[in-house]
Amino acid sequence: MDKIDALLTERGKTYGDAVLTHSRIAEVWSGILQHEVSPYEVALCMAGLKLVRANVNPDHTDSLDDALGYTRIAQSILGP
């Protein structure tokens, strides 16, 4: 298990299944934005948020780890 897998496992224990959570976030964002947002788009947007934070504070590597985690979640959403 690599660092990102460990991070996702840890976060899963705290927040539940990542794919299900991103589906729920997509439903909420869709309601707020009044157009359909997919779970995949949620993961990409969250990765983008973390990349912006990494740019603001490059010494805080947690943001890069989180961005990688969100891209792994995006891959999981797409399936094998």
C-alpha cells in the first residue's frame, strides 16, 4: 500500500466510501448549480482545489497528497 492508498483508507474510515460520498456531493452541487454535476467532475474539481492550495503554499505537501487522492477517486468512479 502506497502513501496515497493509506490516505484514502484513513479518510474512508472517517468519511465513508469515497465513490458514494462523491455521488452525494454531486447531487448537492447539482441542486445548487441547477445543472447536473457528475461524481467524476466532483473528484476533478476537488483535485483542482487542492492544486490551487498547493500553489499558494508549496511547502504544505498534504495538498498534493490530497490532489493525488482525488485523482485516484476519479479513476475509481470511472471503473476498471
